Amino acid sequence: MIRRVKSPSPGVAPVQAAPVEAGLHGRVLDHLGTAICGGELAPGAVLNIDELVERYAVSRSVVREVLRVLASMGFIETRRRVGVMIRPADHWNVFDPQVIRWRLASAGRIAQIRSITELRTAVEPHAAWLAAQRVDHDAASELVGLAAKMWAAGKAGDEERFLHLDIEFHQRVLRASGNEMFVKLQDLVAEVLTGRHHYHLMPHYPHEQALQLHADVAQGIQRHDGEGARSAMVQIMEHAFEEMSSIWEQAHLTEA
């Protein structure tokens, strides 16, 4: 059955993991995207362009551009005699950083973090192995220095600096792999690490073992020890799973 629903009320702002884009287009896009990811606009719901124009006090051209972007993400489709319909989640472009941001801002936050962590577990250890084969001396030295800065920030409890360094570390490993498809995942890593920090899903003081493992990855890459770098990165991913396991279990019990 096709259900026609009203657009989400702009009077209640969605929880946001990052600042919205500037301008009217960004405001409407951010609100609708978050509403779709959060289930406020469920699959099968039909959006009315005139209602969106009135509700958000924007022009039809702004609404049409927003709908074009949502369609490119797989969120909506236009059906003849029906209109603009919300599509199920299995049609979404889940690799789009903005989609990830919206999902992290929704009730499905834990499931989103889990899925990206599983993806990272499959990719980043091999990226570390490749980096050990392909990295040049300067890049390897910079990675070792970055791990040292992470250690200092973690021990000092400087969460903002540690987050910035942690994101940069994992992005550098992906880039050093020399695999252009791995490199494209660096924005996803940034989004999930930022999301964990934003929603207080990371420890205030990183565990010393995790800090040491980052140093081990960097040193393994610098020594061109692919297996050592891969093993240390596997342990980093396992450690991330351990940190999140109690949260996932609690979310599962709540849903049950």
C-alpha cells in the first residue's frame, strides 16, 4: 500500500553529527536525509513537492535540487501517477559519507558503526600489509611520528587532538596501500571515528594496548614487515569490536 505522509516537522531539529551545508538547499537536504535514515519518513511514503515548498519556505527549484540529490543517493524514486516515493534502505548508497552521517544521527547509529567496523576489519589489515610493500621512506617516517603524537594525546586525555590524529593515521595507511579503491574508503573511516567521538562511544583515555598497536602498525610499515603491520592492525580492529560489544549487546536487548 502506498502511504502519503507529511514531511517531518522542521520545528524539531534532528540530532546532527556534523554542521549542515550552508544555505537553504543544505538545510532541507539535511533534514529530509536524517528523517529518512531515522525512519520518520518510511519506505513507501510519498513526498509532495508543493507541501515541501510550503513547509520549508523555499522555492520549487530548491526542493527539486534536494530531491535530485536524494535520488542520486538511492533514497527516493519518482513513479508515474504516484510521485516521489521513499525507497527501502537496501537501495541507499551506504558508502556516501553524508548518508553515513545521517545514519549516525539516527536510531540506527549502533548498526551503522558495526557495519563500518566490520568493513574496516576486512580492509585495513590488508591495506597495512600493502603499505609495508609500497610506502616510501618519508611517508613511513611520518606515520611513525604520527603514532607517537597519538600516544602523547591519548595519555594526556586530549580527545579532540587524539580524534584528529587517529583519523589521519588510518587515512594515511589507506593511502599508503597504493590501492585507489582502499583510498576511497578514507572518508568512511573519518565519519565513523567522528561519530563514535560525537556520541561518546570512545573511551576518554585510549587503552595503552591500542596506542601501542598503532605504533606497531607504523613501525611494521616502516620496516617493510607486512605481516607484522597486518597483525597489529587486526588487533586494533578486534580491540574496537571489544570496546563496542557491550553497547551492541545492550542495543540488542533493548530492541528485543
